[in-house]
Amino acid sequence: MRGDSRILPSEITPEPVYLARRSFLAGLAGAGLAAASTPALAQVVNVTLVPRLEFRRNARYSTAEKANSFAEVAGYNNFYEFGTGKEDPARNAHTLRPRPWSVVVDGECEKPGRLDLEDLLKPHPLEERIYRLRCVEAWSMVIPWIGLPLGDLVRRFQPTSRAKYVEFTTLLDPKQMPGQRYGVLDWPYVEGLRMDEATHPLAILAVGLYGRVLPNQNGAPLRLVVPWKYGFKSIKSIVRIRFTERMPRTSWPLSAPREYGFYANVNPAVDHPRWSQKSERRIGAGSLFSRQPTQPFNGYAEEVAELYRGMDLARNF
Ligand code: MTE
């Protein structure tokens, strides 16, 4: 399969995920929740019902490319805690209760603590940034996020000199996140960044999109967005941020180490073992078969390539 650029995203589901998805769907069907007639975007309903946020636009860090529609951004998702199908999160994520919400910040820092979401965000004006998101499954979207630079938040907790990485953890609660009853991944979902990546001005914590509060299926109330890396680095519904000396053991490399690395920088020169990363399908644009070339670091090379100078990116994939 390597190098075949015509492969469809629907065909590249990792086999364990495919099998788990079947049992997940069977479980839902048993619970009477997976009615085939459920409209795909049932939970997206009416965008005007979602509360607005105040923000200022950041043009410097925004692409001029046409953004995907709200329905695409909130209707075609990866959020395995709510199922492995692209439409499952929009259908199922209503069980998540994003408020009240608190985040534990701990590990190698001078000012650890548990903060309510509102207190975590208080001193920071929100920004809108239109970013490309390139999923490891070779599709992409353009999304107008609202959030704040992760670096501002990291500095507030005063990491010590031993802090080399930042680890992020998603909520673990199978009642709110029914997909966690199935062994698709080793829950909770964990991600990580090197400290220089986490404090790079492009890395943000998002709390909204399209001028409004983040829909549950997009990772409410707080998710990471790292636009030069494959989408799986952009962890959703974060409850813990921990500063560490050692490289965090993150969900995807733990589940399939040959297929997913810690760095996960978008790189058209390094294929996934089972499919090419040279091109991508932009959701909602053209036909199912029209593709565009993938750019190194997802088009953000000018800003971030220097973080990896001297590193072998084929080995550190
Ligand atoms: N975070 C958690 N907790 N669980 C997930 O399954 N999927 C990742 C990432 N964050 C995922 C996650 C993947 S593979 C992608 S491509 C992006 O979320 C998708 O973000 P979006 O649905 O908002 O576009």
C-alpha cells in the first residue's frame, strides 16, 4: 500500500481500530443509541445556538485559504472517546459536560495547581487564528480556531530547568465518554510536546471556533492545536498539563509504535508504513479523488523547521 496516493481515508483505518469500531457500534446498537436514521450532524444543529466568544483576529498567524464550513468542522471529527467513525463524535459527544471544568497543572514547575477553566483563561485575551489541520489519515481542513498561545500559559506556571516536555491528558470518564469502554486505545488519551514546541508561538490551546464556544465534538472545553503536526497531536478535552523531564509516553506511539512517532511533524517525505503522506484530500473540496500536495510541516516550515535542525526526521517521525 505504501506510496499509493489514490487510497481513500476510509480505507486506511488501522485494523485494531476497525475491529474495535465494530464492537463499539454493536455496543451502541445494543443500547439503542445507534439508530441508522440519526442525521449525521444531529448535534451540530444550529450554529446560532452556540454562545459567542470575544476575540481579536491574529492575521500574522492565519492562512488566507478558504476555511471549511462549520458543518464540516463540527461534523467530520476524530474523537475516539465517542466512536471511531467520522460522524460519531457529532452524534455522541452530547454526553460530555464541559462546564464546570478544571485542569490540574503539575510536575516540574514552581506553581502547580488545579484551576477552574475560567481562572486558567482569565488573564489572556483570546485570538482567532485560521490554521490548516492535516490529519495523519491524509485529509485536511482549514479551521478558524479561537484560543490563546500555549506558551503564555506554560510560562505562568514557571516550569523548572528540569522540565523538558509538557504532557497533556484527556478526561477519563466512560460515563461521559462511552468510547472509553472499548479498547481502541489505552485510555485516557495522552499527548506531549517538547518544551520548545509547546512555547512556540504557533501552538495554541483552543476554546472556540467560528467565533463561538468549542463544540463538544471538537474537544470542549479546551484542546491543543499544533498546526505543523499531524492532527492526533492536537489532544481534546484536556484535564491535566504536566511538566516532565522524560519524553511522555503518548497514546498513538504506544498503540502502534511502527506507525506513529512522538514528533508527528507533517512530512510528505516520510510515508506512513501503510500509505503515502505525499498528498491529502481537503474535506469538502473537489471530488473524493482530488488531492493536493502535502507541504513540509503542513506549510509552517518557515516558522518551525529550525526547532528540528540537525535531527533526522525520518527516524524521529
Ligand atoms: N483527542 C482525543 N482525546 N481523542 C481523539 O481521538 N483525535 C485526534 C485529535 N485529538 C483525538 C484527539 C485526531 S486523530 C485528530 S485528526 C484531531 O483531534 C481532530 O480534531 P477535530 O475533530 O477537531 O478536527
